[in-house]
Amino acid sequence: MQLIDGRHVAAEIRREIYREVENIKARGKKVPHLVAVIVGHDGASETYVAHKDKACREVGFESTIIRLEDTITEAELLEEVDRLNRDGSVDGFIVQLPLPGHISESKVIEAIDPAKDVDGFHPVNIGRMVQGLPCFVPATPAGILELISRYKIPTEGRSCVVVGRSQIVGTPLSILMSRKAYPGNATVTLCHSRTPHIEKYTREADIVVLALGKPGFLTEDMVKEGAVVIDVGTTRVPSKETRSGFRLKGDADFDRVAPKCSYITPVPGGVGPMTIVSLLRNTLQAAKNR
Ligand code: NAP
């Protein structure tokens, strides 16, 4: 069994991006600029945006956080999006989700200029991804593909089961794994909460991707010998062993499943670190495109 070390790969990619930014600077060009818009005071969103800000600075990007109160109206937020679309100093921006209930997330996403949509959530980017055209791929699926390719895990002709069909992870990943490319060329089954007997599918799978948010969901009797398990799940569970009183747990029962696997991602330290690094890559690409 080989552990897929997301922290190591993410650090390697940050170094690669840093070197590219140094080259941009040496040529006297503007460094990439990422803006994150955060509405309200959701704890998880605050943490995530703070991590993005730190990661941007580490690779030499310019980073701006725009904080807006949750009393902002939808029209005001759409105006802010429009301003960022037109701001020539901004290469890419994200609007951190979830948004307060009185604001339509899809309206806001659709208002973002697809050329600056580094989260890859705009329907134009999703459509281009489905058609295999150049686009911004959502950060978590992009990070998973990167892990698969850096570890040279074969995917062609393999069976891949994705559990969870969210718009940010499961659905785009199922499309990417079935496209005619590497990583891809797999035969993909997308399972969700209405799939009866999920074990019937996972047991046959060469690659199992878990993105459902149910800690310990995948047990050792649900995977075959030699399977590749990519665990996206990150759920906070109470813990007596940490100072914070909680720890992150993945969707696989790691200790029991890992011995059967050829490769597996740990939680934390697997897919998680790849997500922000993929956002940085999209931002670098957006800057180059401009
Ligand atoms: P989500 O929006 O939370 O949706 C969960 C998906 O799992 C849904 O499609 C749901 O089915 C399915 N599901 C729920 N219970 C199930 C069950 N018992 N059996 C089969 N399917 C089930 O998905 P998400 O936003 O992708 O998040 C999933 C997990 O990944 C969470 O733990 C999240 O924290 C984590 N995550 C991690 C990263 C990272 O960077 N590491 C990034 C994103 C998400 P229905 O569609 O039928 O409801």
C-alpha cells in the first residue's frame, strides 16, 4: 500500500508556481492577483479564505480579501461582481460559498466573467469542461487529477466509482474521469444517496472516490484487494487527543481499508492540501491568458 501524500505534492506545486512568478517578475510583468469575496462571518469560510490568502502570498501572488456584511443585498453583491469583472488589476476572483439565504448563488456565479472564474463554477466553464475544451476546472477535482497523475496511477480502462454528486466535487470528477485523456478513459459509475447497495459497485471498482461527508462510510468489505481509494471527505469529529477537541475524519475507515489498497489518500493530508494549490494554478493560468 502506498500513501498518496497530498501535502508533499502541494508543496512541490507551490514551488513550481513560485518559480513561474519569479520569472514573471524578472520580465517586469504584473504578478497574478486573486481576489476572494466573503459575505458574512461563517467560521469555515473565514478559515478557508485566510488559507487562500496565505497560500497566495507564499507563491508571490497579490491577494485581496473583500469582506461584505451579510446585510448586503443581491443587487449590491452583483454590482461588486461587475466591478471585479471590469477591474484590470484582478486576474481571477472567487465569491466564497455559502452565501446568505436571500442571495441567489447561481445568479452570482453566472454574473462572474468566465475568464476570471478561477473556481470553475460558471456554466460556461462547466460546459467547456464537459466538451473537453480549455477551461478552469473546479479546484478539488483538479487536485485529485493532479495526485493521480503525479503518482502515475493508471486509469485507462479502469472502473471508477465516485460516491457523492455535488457540483463542486463528485459530478465534475465523474466527467473528468470518463473523458478521453489521462487521467481519464475510465468507466465511471456515479453513486449518491438514492443508490441502493453501493457496496455492489465499490467492490468491483479499481478506483473509488469518496465525496459524501459520512465519516468511516467505506469499510474494508466494500473494496477489492489493490483498489485505489481517493478520500475527499472531511468531517470534524470530536476527539480527546487534540487540543481543539476535534479532528478531521475521512469517508473511509482508513485503518481497515488502507491495508487492502494499492494507493490511498489520508485525511488530513491527502486531497485537502491540493484544493488551494489548484486554485492558485487556475489563477496563474487566468493571468497568463490575459
Ligand atoms: P455535499 O454537497 O455535501 O453532498 C454530499 C453528496 O453525497 C450528495 O451527492 C449526497 O447524495 C451524497 N451522499 C450523502 N450521503 C450518502 C450516503 N449515505 N450514500 C451515498 N451518497 C451519499 O458534497 P461535497 O460538497 O462534495 O462534500 C462532500 C465531502 O467532501 C464533505 O465531507 C466535504 O467537507 C468534503 N470536501 C472536501 C474538500 C477538500 O478540499 N478536501 C473539498 C470539498 C468538499 P444526494 O445528492 O442524493 O443528496
